[in-house]
Amino acid sequence: MRKKKFTITNIMLLLLILIILLPVTLLLIWTMTERWAWPDILPQVFSLRALREISGRGGALVRLFLSSILISFAAALLSVVTGALTARALVLYDFPFRNLIYFMTILPFMVPATVFAMGVQIIFIKMGFNNTIAGVVLAHLICSLPYAVRLIMDGTEALGSRLEEQARVLGASEIQAFFQVTLPLLVPVILSAFSMSYIVSFSQYFLTLLIGGGQVKTFTIVMVPYLQGGDRNIACAYSAVFLGITLVIFGLFEKISERWSKNVDTEFYA
């Protein structure tokens, strides 16, 4: 029975790996394929046009990467700061309209993206944030904040307030107890929230186009038109670069989290 369960687990893991690797493999093949029509198993025409297109952009592409990374980094940083304060208030304190505020934090999940973006654009035009980098960052913040709040709430609930209370009993101030006791233990959760907020911001297209008015350039603003236009060769090349950047960022966050966890006792998550 135990052996059978082990075999089923291995089969499920293998299927999961195939589900992930097969699309990535096809994506990489399409970066060097000009024509691959049904029902042929192999591509009919290979081409390096997409690779030459990307390498030919040189400095412009680097500036585009930096712009996208900085916008997403700013949105993710604001998300975790705001999310940490919001999660702490919702978990540790009881105040009027608490449930309503929690519902408002998850509202972007429930409102259709098109309707949501149109409403945000109208407000931003009146506030003077339309067609600006600050407006795009704030719009991305609204989309990524629910993920940060939910993740940090789970960590805050697991940690509780008992360690802070013990620190207060031993003479620490409220601020000292938070920054020296609670915050170090929440770092792995905060990094997870930062990673999720970053990728949500980095992958935004419609909201960036609408709020940025085409003047704020990000990687998705350049990549998505190729997808919509049916140019799979160049679209897949940009998608491969997009995937590579995302994996590097996630790998960096994972290394930081692992190194931090070695230095800080995080058994309360178990």
C-alpha cells in the first residue's frame, strides 16, 4: 500500500513537471522558428530573426528592462510596507469596520480588470497621475497589495503577539519590540509577499497602457503587441527573456530568504 502511494506520488510529480516544461520547451523552440504549421511535428522554417531583433535593440532594451524592474520594485516595496501595516492591524487589533476594511483589501480580486482599470484611470486623470510613472506605480500597487496583505496576514497570525509582549515585559518599547523581535521573524513571509507583488506588477499590461497612456514603457508594453499581432517568433523571444528575468528575480529572493532563515529561528511557521 505504501509502495503504491509512493508510485502515485511520483507519477503526479512527473505529470506536473511535464505540464511546466512542455510549454517552456515549445516557447524556446518558437524563438528560432519562423513557420510551424499543423499537422507537421517539426518546424518547417527556422529563423534567427527574433534573436537578431532583440540583440539589435541593445541599449534600448536594457533601458526597458531597468524601467520595468524599477517600477515593479517600487510597487512591490510599497505593497509589502502597506501590507505589513494593514495585516498587523487586521490580525492584532479590534476596531470598528474591521471586516469591511479586510473586504476592501481583497476587492481588486473581485472586480473585473477592465472595469477596475477604467475607474482608476478616471480618478487618476482628476488627480493628475495619468501618463506618469507615479500613476503607473500606484495602479500596480492597487493590484499587488491584496497578495501582500493576504500573505503577511498568514505570517502575522502564525507569529501572534506573544513574543512582542514578552519583549515589552523585559523593557523594550513598542517600536523596539516590533523591529527587533517581530520584523526579523516575518522577513521570509515579507520576501514571499514582495516576490508575488513584484511579478504581479511586472506582468501588468492593460493597466500600464491605460494609466501610462503609452508614454510609460515597460517590458509588457513592448511584448504584448507581438503576441496580439500573431508574430510568434518575436513574441516567444520576448517571452523567453521575460521568463528568464522572472526566474532570476525569484531565485535572488529565494537565496535571501534561505540565508535569512539560517540566521533566524522560524520554527513558528511549522
